[in-house]
Amino acid sequence: MDFLKFFAIFGVVCLHVAGSYFNVGSQSENLAFSFEPIRFYYYIGTISIPLFFCINGFLILGKKKVTFTYILKKVGLLLTPVILWTIIDFFSKLIHRKEIVNPLQIGVGYLGQQGLFFQFWFIGALVIVQLTAPFLNWLLRNHWATFCILLVAFGFICLTVMFASYHARYPLAKSVVQTFRLWTWFFYFMMGAWLRQTQYSIQLSKNMRFCLFILVIFVVQVGAIFSSVLLKNGYAEYDYDSLFVMLAVLILMLQYNQVITLNRSEFISRLVHHFAANTMGIFIIHIVVLRLVLRLLPMVGPNFAPIIIFIVFIASDLLTFCLRKIPFASRLVSIE
């Protein structure tokens, strides 16, 4: 799973960095205009969030026991960075702007996709989904057919929302903040559990595995571009319910969920493991790093987006690595 975690967090950084260089929300109906390099960089991150939910479902469900005590502990760890960054934001506003803002309002705003750490909506959605994990695990272990039916039902809802959006030429999911698009998150979470339970996998050679990976990402990028034209909106989040994203996540999970070694060099393996271990820290801190980089390099245009992506990713990783070495500060970037 280390490689998938690494790719998913790299995709999130690509999405947010590239999204800073063009108006994602407005989409031209001119398809030729849509095939700009900056959009390809942006759509690398299309499957990142679905992958994270799928990986979580794979790792959490299917165990002999998934107790509420275990889940509440995980939820507490998930919310710890949210609480700490809320406190920091509160005092920052108080000292620099002389504003007194209700900390609860700040924290809830984060979980509702508002404020500096708007990406914390993911944590909010993950908390909701994980709270149902004991029930889902019981269902998986004792009522497998019911679990599968429920999985298919969530998948059907996803596709219905997607095709209805194409028909309306408007993303219907836009009316629901990402935190509460639970039909999508439950589908990917349960898909991960389904893959763990069935133990399906794709056995390919190293070269074939690499070629299939590149093909899947390219197909997702092209699919997302066509989808953005149909929906008249370019945000990747509106493709999470699409069939091409579902299939892409499934194929990548089938490729890598059983892999012990990919015949990589020891250095590359350690590097991937390192990035995977810092995934949550990079996710939390990269928005702050991105804002700082954009402020320091205001004249840099979209042609330099790959360089900015690299700078933001590496800087976020190094900052996470350093903070994790400091006892209290580690809680700002870790859920362990």
C-alpha cells in the first residue's frame, strides 16, 4: 500500500498546485482549449481521495474485531491535528488581526471545507465513515451477501448522480459539501474492504505493471477533461462518482494490494516508504507551504507548475519529517 499512499498524496499536491494557475470552476466548451498541460497536471489528483478512502477500508475492515473503542481512538487521533491547528489559527487571528473568532466555528469550518485548512473536510468525512466501521465489519464477516448488496447500492447511487449530472450539464454533487457526500465515501471505503475479503489481485511483470499504471492515469486525465466539458465545471471532485474513476481505483488496488516487493532498488523502496509514512503530514501542511511559495514566487506562471509541484511536495515532506521529531509538534502532522 505504500506506493498507492505515495501516489495519492502526490496527486493531492498536483491538484492543489495546478489548480492555483487556472480557473478550475469555469470550463470552456472548446475541447481543444481543455487539453492544456496545466489541466493534465491538475487531473493527476483525480483519483487521490477515492484511493485514500479505499485504502482505509482495506486496512480497517475485515479484521476479526473492529471495536468502537478502537474506532474512537482512531477518530480521536484524526481530530487531534484539526483541534491543534484550530487553536493556532485562533491565536493567529487574535494577535495579528485583533479578531476574536469562536474556535468552534473555525474547527467546524475546517471540517466543512472552509478556511485555511479547507482540506480537513477529508478528515471530517473519514471520521463519519470510520464511526460506522464496527457495523460494516460485522456485516462483512457475518452477512457477506448483504455487504455486497450495500456496496453495489452505493455504487449505483454514485453512477446515478454522475449520469444525472451529465444529463443536466451541471455537477449535482455541488449542492452537497464534500464532507457529506457519503454515498461516494462509503462506496470506496467498502470497495477496499471487499478487495481485502476477496483477495483478488492482478499479477503482472514489473514492466507491464508500470505500463498499466501510466495508462490508467492517462485515461483518468483524459476522462476528467471530457467530463469537465460536459459538466461545464473542471473540479476533479465532481468525477469521484464516475465510472472511469471507479475502474481506475479498482485496477490500481488490484495491482498493488497484494504486492510485497516491486523489484525496486532499496533506495527507491525506502523513499516510497518514507513518503507514505509522511502522507498525513504532507496532506495537512502542503496548503500552507503552497501559499508561502506562491507569495514568494508571484511571477511564476503555469509553465513552471511541475517545478512548483516538486518544491511544495518536497518542502512539505521535509517540514513534516522535522515536526514529527518534536514530541508535541508531531501531533500537528500525525494521526499515529
